[in-house]
Amino acid sequence: MKLLVSVARQHMSVFDEHGELIREYSISTAKAGVGEVSGSYQTPRGQHLIRAKIGAGQVANTVFVRRRPTGEIWTPELSEAFPGRDWILTRILWLSGCEPGRNRCGNVDTMRRYVYIHGSPDSAEMGIPGSHGCIRMRNVDIVELFDLVPCYTLVEITED
């Protein structure tokens, strides 16, 4: 399997082991654009893999902080109580860069930057940049993707 993320199109394609397209999703990448430097709040480019899958069995809208469920379930009321909070919901696919010096090691390490593919509030708009560097998905989509892809699935993030 392979995931292809197009930042320009705000779109993710999923290919099976034969290279056949099997799923497509609307996503949201970083509001600050693309880049690999730690602290940039940008989406890293290049070859990655899914290093860890977090959240199996959690209900939709489960809130995660530091990759752990907080016990909260996202609601519009909870969102109003914590304005500006970066909501990481439902499932997490933790990315690791594969290209030393570009997105792996040093101050460009995707995994140490805690860049994920994760669920978002239903009110989060897809198809336009809006994240803090991660790849946001609708909750229903991240559950489907989580169940579909194994750890170590390749993820290519491109600007086109």
C-alpha cells in the first residue's frame, strides 16, 4: 500500500500493493504551507512511513493529547471552552521521515515534530490548509484509513 498526499490539491490517494487506486480523501494540511524545520508548523514533504497507529477501538471524537486519550469526547461546547486548541481526534497515524537531512534526523525530523495523520472536528473544513503541520481528516475517513493501512505503509507528501 501507499498513500499519496497532494498539498496543492488538499487530497490523499490510497493505492493498493498493485498500484491500483482504492480510496481518495479530502484533507487539510498546514496553514503555514510546506517545510520540514522543527517549530515551523508546516507540513513536511517527501517520503514517510506510518511508524505507529494510535487509537484503535476509541469512539469517534475521542480527544488525544500527546498521543493519549484524555477521557474527553469533542463537542461544540468543549470546543468553545478551549478556543484555539489543536484538536487531535479519533485516530492517529504517526509519521516518520525516510530521508535523512530532509525529513529525518536533526531539526527536520518528522517523527520528533509529532506530525500525524489524524481526525478533526466535523466543523473543520477540508480541502483548504488549516492544520498546525499535521494532515487532518474527517473522523469517518480516518477510521476507514486506520483500518485499511498497516504500520510501515509508505506516505509520499508532494507539493503538486
